[in-house]
Amino acid sequence: MRATSNWLEVHARFRPEAEALYDVASDRRWTYAAMQRDALRWAGRLRAEGVGPGDRVAVLAPNRAETFLLLFACAELGATLFPMNWRLADPELRWQVEHSRPRLLLVDPSMAGRLPGVGLVDDPDSDPVTGPGSALDAPWVLMYTSGSTGRPKGALLTHQQLHWNAVNTQLACDLVASDSTLTFTPLFHTGGLNCLSTPLFWRGGRVVLARGFEPAESLALIAEERVTLLMGVPTIFQMMADHPAFESTDLGSVRDALVGGAALPMPLLLRYRERDIPLRQGFGLTEVGPNCFSLPPSMVEAKWGSVGMPAAHVAARLVRPDGAECAPGEPGELWLSGPAVCGGYLDDDAATQNAMGDGWFRTGDVLERDVDGYFYVCGRIKEMYISGGENVYPPEVESVIHGSGCISACAVIGVPDPRWGEVGAAFVAPLPGASISVASLRAHLSERLAKYKVPRYITVLSTLPTTASGKVDKVALKEIALRDVASQHNESG
């Protein structure tokens, strides 16, 4: 059975001359008719290389249009696309190749030599091929989780998942065919590929694809291309707001901006509200959605800090450790179900069973729900730390830190303590031109938080390390904190 997710074919028939994709780096544009034609040419190239139903096609490349063309070529052949994280170290990449066993590995010329593969070219020089298509429950994309503990797991994103994520996004954001987005986050992450890019291809909209994020270029592209939708982590929106061109750039085309990956600080929300851009918090994960919750723009300030309510085709539960449902205001692990859940993990039946064996996907995230049904993220189960017998959720502390008004980025983690078991270690970076007084910040926190929630250690950095998706790299900060704590203990001993 052919998948109903061959979106290019549909739009190529009904709106062939509508622009679908602009690749900024190559300065090339595709209509839907041209994108469908080139996707079928790539299908021909893949089939000539022996790719068929059930095979995996890996691509190691920066953001470029060919990744999208390969996505739809794989759908035509019943194959699975594996966009590789080029920011990983070579041994990590080699392990993923060994684990995923792709039929074909395509490597961008800029990354030649990192892995043995076939060169990724601009033009496949192949005749268009129509393949057998894909079943809706077949894998379409393979994405490895971050693997902060142990080996990463390969999540199998099905055609059904991407279809229903697109439906949920359309309902939450009122997507129309005239909408466009600027994609600057990496396509090897679900944020870059699936938060807005694939939903817009599903809807017949337009994707402006940049190689990466650079504030001046991004602001210019938003204005020049009349971009209507944005998605990014708070750091990205902060960097644009801090750029000298922010106030003078015409951003009037932007009608919605989604923030994911971390909590949205109120000062940043207000900064964009001054430009009539409604930043709003989102929430999701690679294995589900990723657009799982939505907060109506009209409720952003009234329910600040909330990720909203579950999307239309997502069921959500908050569960205590004993399996019982949580009451309003009580933190619990988020369980999700519905057609936007992934198809499990590649060659890992145990992990699949543990995560979703009973039909509910256990996210490992701790949220709470208010009496009106709005959800709030407390943190990851693994990031929560216990100080003197009390649970501390870093996002709560980070939110108060941001409220001090001079912070561009912050992160809180738990570190060992001989008396209390664990205590907090906060890392903060100032806004441009601002300075941070640790004593003043500590006083600010002490007035607003219980004593056990106030971080024992506060470290000021010029910038905080980030992961490939732009999130603050708490693993790297943990190493710094443990080293600093050990040094202080040695000095005091």
C-alpha cells in the first residue's frame, strides 16, 4: 500500500508553480513541481545503488536542500532516511553507522574523509523513478537520541507519526499554504526537520533553509523572504534580540514564533511582544510529535511558563511513581499516546518495551497540570536532584534566575554534597553590556525560593556551552561543576 504521505506529488498536481523550498547557501529555489521531479530523480539514483523497501539511507551533510529531496525519495522507495549528526565525534558516527547498517551513505564534500561513503552531489543525474511507496506504519526517518547516559537509541519515526504531527501543527498554528518558515536548526534534529519544515511541506507552504544560525543573516532573511513562522530555542531568539539590527529589521511578516528546548524567560517574551511577535512555549520530543502541546497566543502572558494543552491528536497523563494519576498541581512523569508516537527503537526491543510497551510512551519528563488543564514543565526525571530530602526541579530555579533581569542564559544542575546529598550549581551568562553580581543574584533567589532550592554554587560565564540543537549543554556543565566542587573541597581540606 502506498503511503498517503507523498505530499510533494499532491502539491505538484494542484499547485505546481507554488514555491516549496529556497536553499539559501546554494541560492536555488524549487517549486513543488520541481521538488517532486528532483525527489523522483533521487529515487532513481538510490534504486540504482540498490536501495529498496526497508533499507536505510544515511546522509552526512550540513543543512542543504538535498536532505529534503532524499526524504521524499526514500518515501517513494519505502526506505528510511537517516540524517546524521555531523557534530558528533568520528567514533560516535562510526558506531551509529555500524548500528544502523545503511544500504547507502551519502557524504557532503565538506565532510569527505570523515566516513567512507558516496559523495552527495547537487544533481543526481538519474531518470525519475516511481517506487512502491511506503505503508503508514513504516519507518520514514531514523533519529538517534542524545545519549546523555549510555549509548544513544535510534528512534524510528514513521510516516504516520510525521503525518499526524503535521495535522497537529496545522491545527495549533493555523497553517495555510501561504505560510513560510526559516529553518536554521540542524535537520539531523527533530526540531529542524519536523517542528515546522515537514508540516509546511504537508500543507503546501514554503521552507527557507539556511546552513545554520547567524543572527544578522537570519534577521535579514526573515525580512527579505517575508517569513511568517519561526521556531527555535531561547538562546537563538535571545541572540537575535541582542543584535543591533533587531530593532530596525522589518519583522512584520512573523505571526507566530514557537520556543522549544528550554523555558522561555519572561524578559525575552516581553522583548518580542514589543515588536508584535508572539513568542510562545512549545514542548515535544523526538519520539513523539514533536509538536505535542500548544499554548494559544492569547494565553501566553496569563499562563506564562505553560506549554499549553495537549495537541488535538495527543493523549497525555501525569503519573506518580506508583502508577496513579497525579492531582492538579502535583508533579508527575508525562506519558503520551496517539498516532504521533514513533514506531520504537531500532534493534532494541527491550528499550521499546520499557518506553511504550502498554501503549503509553513514558517520556521521562516531569510536568504538572493546573486546575484549568494547562501543563507546566518541571524538568527531566534524571535532572531532578534531591537536596536534604526535598526534590528540586532545575527549570523552576532557572525561571527565577531569569527574572533577575540581567541574564541571557542560565542552567542549574545538582552536584554531590556530603551534608545534603546534593545541592544546586548555577551557571549564568549576562546580557550584552550587563554585569552579574553573584551576591545580588543570590539575594534575589533567597527572596523567592525555599532555602534548599537556592544554588550553593553560582558561576558566571561569558557564554554557556550548547548542544548541536542550541540547548544548553548540561553534560558539559556537570563536568565543570564536579571539577570545581572537587577543587574547593581539596582546598578546604
